[in-house]
Amino acid sequence: MRILLVEDDERISRDVAKALRAAGYVVDIVANGEEAWFLGDTENFAAVILDLGLPGLDGLAVLERWREQGRRMPVLALSARGSWSERVAGIDAGADDYLPKPFQPEELLARLRSVIRRSAGHASSVTRNGALSLDERSMTIKVDDNTVELTAIEYRLVAYLLHRRGQVVPQSDLAEHVYGHDQQSSNAVEVLIGRVRKKLGAQAIETRRGFGYLMPDLDR
């Protein structure tokens, strides 16, 4: 899944990005409010990690603009100022959760997983779809309780399609969340889909010609 990280502290940004990538996320990083607002308004992200204490256009203003424009991606707000009034302001502006600095990467990842799950209507860290299950904490995927060995890219593909199950995902959207800014041909996505089908079963992912790919929702 593709995450937008908005943080002007270079050390924090570097450490958080490292933790996110190790957890299987694709990360876009910006350090100022204007660029953050533009990307959040024009690009598709599974979630945003947003520092409220940005120079220039601050994080609260960015968040308020996004919500006014109808952008509904989940936002985890960060701030070095941990007063209750700022937490209230962040939540009122549209943040889905709030994490004061300093924090442990493990807590940030747990809160990020939580806001993404809630945005999709899921409560547990283990997501199930028929015989398929994905455990976000251990980054494991099972079919009929048997662990399936996947590469990092294959895992990101399955995680995103499972997050969007029952919806047709355009090939371009899927490529962004799997590869990030690395340019990939449509053939590369098709080859990746083929590899995953061999591991999960041919019916796990459907192709909708001219539209994209669909993981059927088997629990409806």
C-alpha cells in the first residue's frame, strides 16, 4: 500500500520511512505543507502520516483543506506538542488518530494499520476472505491455514487487493501501490498477477478486461 509521509524533521522522516518500507509499504515523502496538500489532493494514498508542526502551511491547515475538498484517506497526525487541546484540534480537523512525539516505530505501525483497517470497515489485524487470511502483524498470508511464501512485492499486491476486495482496481492504481514511483509496464503487472495466482489459486484474482483486477469478496 502507498503511504504519504509528511515530516520536516529529516531524522524522523528517515527513520519512519525505513520502518514503513520494512513493513511492506510504498512511501512518498514530503517536508512542507504546500506539497503535502497538493499530493494528498491529487494522488491516491492508502493513508497519510502527517506532522502538524510543519513550516509555512501547517498540518492542521493541510488536513482541513483535504477534508473540505472531500478527500477521505485516513490520516495519522503527529506532533511534538502533546497538549490535549492540540489533540482535540487535530481530531476535529479530520485526523483519524493522533500520536505525540517521541514515539516508538512499533506503535506508529500499529496505529497506521488500525486507521487503514477502520477505513475499510475491518476491526481485526487478521483479514479473512474465504480460505485466504492476511496477518498484518506478522506479514503472513495463509490459504486454508497453510502459509504461502510471497515476495515483498507479491505481498503488497495481495494486501492491497484484499483491502479493496469486491472492487475493481485499475491497473495504474495497483501499480502505484505495489511499485510506487518505479515505472512498470502493464506487462510487469500482468506477470506479477500471474505469479500470485499460481500461489493463491487461479480464482483468487479476476481480470476485468479494460478496467483492472478484482479480488472477489467471498464473505458477502
